[in-house]
Amino acid sequence: MFEIGSKRTFASAIDWPGWCRAGKGQELALQALIDYAPRYAVVAKTAGVPFPLGRWSFDDVDHLRG
């Protein structure tokens, strides 16, 4: 899901609460989300939730104006 603001866009993984990142535009926000995956995996592991690092795909399901 993308939340599009006037200066920044936020990309969020709906199936993984808390995994979201921002960038200047959709592509940069999505890249930031992907780059953050290893750090998010540590949090998921600490919570006892298996995180399929590197085995996911993203579908653009919604855009929200912020």
C-alpha cells in the first residue's frame, strides 16, 4: 500500500504490521522498504514470528492521499 503525500510517499506491507518505509516517490519508498527487510526480520524473529526474508513479492493494492 502506498500513502502519497506532497513531499514523501510511504510504502507499507499490509501483511506485516510495522514494516513501512518512506521515500520521495513510489519507487524510492518501495526500495527503502525492501532495503529495510533484514532489520525487520530481526524484529519478527524476536517476536517469534518467522519472516520469509527474500521470498516475498509486492502487489500494489491501494493508494492513499496523505
